[in-house]
Amino acid sequence: MLYNRGTLSSAHSSSPGFLRAVSRWEIVALSINDVVGSGVYLILPVAAAQLLGPASVWAILAAGFAVLLLVLCFAEAGSLFDKPGGAYVYTRAAFGDFVGFEVGWMTWIARIASVASLSVFFARAVGYLWNGANRGIGQAATIFGCLAFLTWINVRGVKSGARTAVILAFGKLLPLALIVAVGFFAIDWNRVFPVPMPASENFTKAALLVLFAYAGFENTAAAAGEYRNPQRDVPFALIVMITIVTLIYTLVQLTAIGTLPNLGVSQTPLADAGRLLLGPAGGFLLTVGAALSVLGTNNNTVLAGPRYLYALAESGRLPRAFAKIHPQWRTPYIAILTQSGIALALIATDFAIHSVSPSAFGVGSAFGSPGSRHSAPCDPCSFRFAPMAAVPPTLVMPSLSITAKRNVTTNGMPSITIGKSYSFGIVSTCWP
């Protein structure tokens, strides 16, 4: 059941108690932090090279264009609302309470798993710099200290969380930009061309890997109730983000392929490239960049996740206590503390999470965009994704649906197994 105009018009009013403090470029930093994680430093270059060889450069570029279509659906949906909750708000407006709740609940559960796994992985990244973070008390202190620090920052105000995102976004992108700037002139083009045809059995594995690297942008609008002008700034941030991320990913893969002869077996590919091109200081810088990359993504998750919990509670689907806003700092502090507390409990005990499905909110928002468009009041600042508006409504859905499992195991700490099911497709959901 679609919401009527009167119901949706309330979505354009400012959320009571929230402070609209986050600027356009801070939203860009949040969006980049959501997408660029440790994968580009440690996993993407190696695994893509193993599966596709030199063709991985073109696969990453093509994936950026494919994901752009889904990003544009989120951009349009984001231009219609200024409430917190992102995909939960979109699907609730388009399909009603039940579907909205399913999307919102699964999205928040996925955020808890992300906070837990990213906190553990941050300790592993720090372990490359300080051996004490690999085991025992040092490891526990690194995990707890990271999560406690990020929780405190985000309870203290959305502005402090956004400013931290800006700092960490620069911290993760500058080493990548440096390695590209220096390494581009050292590329052995014989390693890049000609491009052999990869083995066909590697296509689906590579597609999962590459599309996974672009995931995360769906959280950009989660805190829209605290953005200064979300209906203009969320679409802007999403489009700037996908442009920057696609460019960075493609150039990093090109540099790694062209400079590292043993890329397919390297455990720390960009750090190895940094040492090769810039000496020990380069390797150290890229290792720090990897740690900051994990920290930046975790900061975003600590910031965005509780806004889903807040939105569920504010709409009456969960206890109202989770919708409480701090009288001084104007943040959903109960929701923030709850999410971090559950994540810490999961870290402290063995747990397994299977098939947490980002496809639910990706597909929900893609389908929900036209539904929201028809039921939302016309607004001159709304973004419209209509490159194919003249064609009949089409939806070429999932070309890929794969379930993957990753094991994150650390010495002396529980094993974390996370399964994520992804469905990606080319979508055209914008009919007049």
C-alpha cells in the first residue's frame, strides 16, 4: 500500500530534536568512507588479479558504471525525503509498514555485524604496525578502544562524527592518490596489454568481489535528518562519490597490475607497491592508510546504523526509548550505545551471521524510487533519474545473486563468520 500525499508531506518536516549541522562536502566524505574500506588496500587488487589478470582493470571500471545505475536510484529517492532512515524510509513510503520494517530491521542488523567485524579487522590492521595488537590484552584493548572512541565521538554530536569522517576520508584517499601518482610512471605496460580472456569459471567470483567493493553507499542518507539540505546534498554526494571511487579503484588496480610482478600472491599488495616505489616509508604509509580506511568505515557505521534503529522506533515499530535524542548533543544516544553494546557483546563471544542481505534495501530502494515519486509531493529540488524515461517501464533484475562467506579469525579472539547475499542488476526504475 502506498502512502498518500498527506502522509509523505510530513517526511519533509525537520525531525524534532535533531540538529541540521552536516554540510554537503561532509556528506561526500561520509559517502566515500562508506564505500572505500580495507578491501582496496588488501583484497581487491590481489583477488581481482588472481581471477581476471589484466582484465581486472576493465572489470572494475565497468562495475563502477553498473553500480552508478543503482546509485542514481538512491539519489532520486534521497531527493524526496529529509528524514533519517534511508532505505527504510523509501520502502516504507512506497510499499507500506511491513516491507519497510523488514528492510529497516535487516539493514540495522547488518550494521551491527559490520561494527563488530570492522572493529576486529582494525586490530588486525594495527597488528601490521604494532605486534601487540595481534593477541591477548593488546588486541582486546585495540578493539575496545576503537569502538569506544568512535561511539563517544558520535554520541557527542553528529558534527563531530562528520568531521571525523572528513579526516579519515583524507587519511584513506591520500596514500592511494600518492601510490597512483608515483606508480603510474613506473607501470610496465607489457603487464597490462594485451588483455587475455579470463577463465569463464572465474567470472561470477570476480563479479561478486568487484561489486562488493562498491557496496556501502546505501548508508549515505541514513542521517538525512541531520543534514543541512539533504534533498539536494544526498544526490550530489552520491554522484560525486561513485565518480571518485570508480576513478580511484581503476587507477589503483592499474598501478598494482603494472608495478607488482607477484600481485596475485601478495598479502599486502599496496604496502608492497609502496615499498617498491617509495622505500620503507612508502610501505609504512600504505599500511597506515589501510588502518585508517577500516577506522573510517567503522566510524560511518557507528554514525549511520543507529539512525535506522531510531527511525524504526520513531515510527512505533520498536520501543520509543530507542528514539530518544540527547538534550545537549542532539543525537540518538540510546540507539548509538545500544548498537555499540551489542557489537561488543558479539565480539566477545563466538557468533555466526549468515545471509544478511543488502539486496533487500538495494532492491527495495530501486523499486521504491518510482513509487515514492508518484506519492511524494512535487518539489523543485527533487532529483530525477530519467535517462530512459521515454521507454516503457523496465527492470532487468538480478543478473547476479551470490552468497559469500568470509571468516575473520584473530589469535586469541573468537572467529567471526559473516555471510552476505548480494543481488545486483541493471535497473531502470524511473518512469514518468
